[in-house]
Amino acid sequence: MDKSSPIAVFDSGMGGLTVLSRIIRLMPCENTVYYADSAHCPYGPRPAEQVRELVARAVDVLMGMEAKIVVLACNTASVAAVDYLRARYPVDFVAMEPAVKPAVLTTRTGVVGVLATRGTVDGAALARLRRTWSQAEVVALAGEGLVEIVESDTEDSDEARRLSEFYTGQLLDKGADRIVLGCTHYPFLRPQIERAIGGRATVIDPAPAVARRVESLLRERGLLNDGACEGSRLFLSSLGDDYNRRLEKKLENYMRIDDTER
């Protein structure tokens, strides 16, 4: 393992590309490898033990590629597996958790909404965050069907608009003025979500903070590849080459859209 070793980003499917995009923007010289366990997506409804087994299997592949750091760009995988992985492998793991802290610190109504998968809504990480930041009410909602929309490339569909309005409407009705995207798939739907909100709340995406954490750890370990270069990009999945090509195209399109939204 050295500076040229890749940053590995893992997700159950395409969602982690929203994190990868921020890593590339912040550290364009870094080589990256993205692994999607798309054959078993979505993870949200699966038991934690099964998720942990699936994640460990994927991380074994990434360790074989000499990854210098692994980003679990999946909230469900982070909850189920990060402690196990940190005890098993000699690299840093950066996990995802809902960005409740910045939401609570900036809310004016005292109500924060979290839109996430069922596994995250019912998980220990969100329960801990609720206890830690109890000065605000945290309303969590499982966005059933949203991951499937992103995986099927139908973010501009009537169903995407309907579900975005349905879920954000429930959170707004509870008084939320901050809506945390607690699944890495959901930023693909941010244009729909923003339209549904209509300026009544602020959307919070944790991906930029995760990218900054990756940079900080690599710098601390002396592993930051900060030369004048453009890093390589490798896409892998448990579904094979066709899905891998879809990942590459999805990232390209997202980074273009994200440029206009920022």
C-alpha cells in the first residue's frame, strides 16, 4: 500500500456514486475503485447479519486490490458492518451516518427530518444520534421505493415526482425545516425533492463532509496522492460488465447535474 493505492468506495448499488463524485472533486489525483453489490441491492430491508456478510465479502475483493482506505458509502452497510470491518482489516474505514448534527445545529423550527432506508431508520446509529442531539425533534421516515427508482434510472419519472412529494410532504407537515438525505441514493433525486419542498426546508447531504474526512485521514497517514495528475477510475459490481458501464455513465451524468445544482 502506498500513495498510488486506490480509495475504495463501496455501496449496495449506485448510491455511493454521490459520495465518489465528491471525493473526485476534492482529490482529483486519487485513484479510485468503486464496488457495487448490485446483485443484492437494496440492503435496507435485509437483516443486519446478512448485510454484514455481504459487505465483508465485497471488502475482501477491495483488500485484494490494495485499497488504502475504504468508504462505506451506504448507511445500512455502515450500521451493520463497520465495527466488524474495523476489527478485521488493517485499513481505515469511513462510515456513513445521517447528518443529524448539522441539521439540529441550524434548525429554526426545532424539527429535523431524516429520509432514509428502513435499515437506517430502525438502526442503532440513528437512535444514538437522536439521544445525542435531543434538543431538536428528529422525525425519521423510510423512503420505500426511492432506491429502486435510482437503480432503474427513472429519476425523472412521474413515480419519482410522486414519491418525492409524498415523503417530503410528511416531513414538512411535522414542521421540519431541515431534511437530511440518509441514503446515498437519494441525492440523485435531489432535484425532485427540492421541487417538492419548494423552499420550505433545506436539504442536507453528508457526502461533502465524508469526502473531507477521507482527505483528512489520508493526509494524516501520509497517503494523500496530491500530485498534478488525474486519478484512474475503476468500476466493479456483483452483476458484471453491463452494470459496471452503467455505473461509469451514472457518475458522469451525476457530476454534470451536480455542477448545475451547486
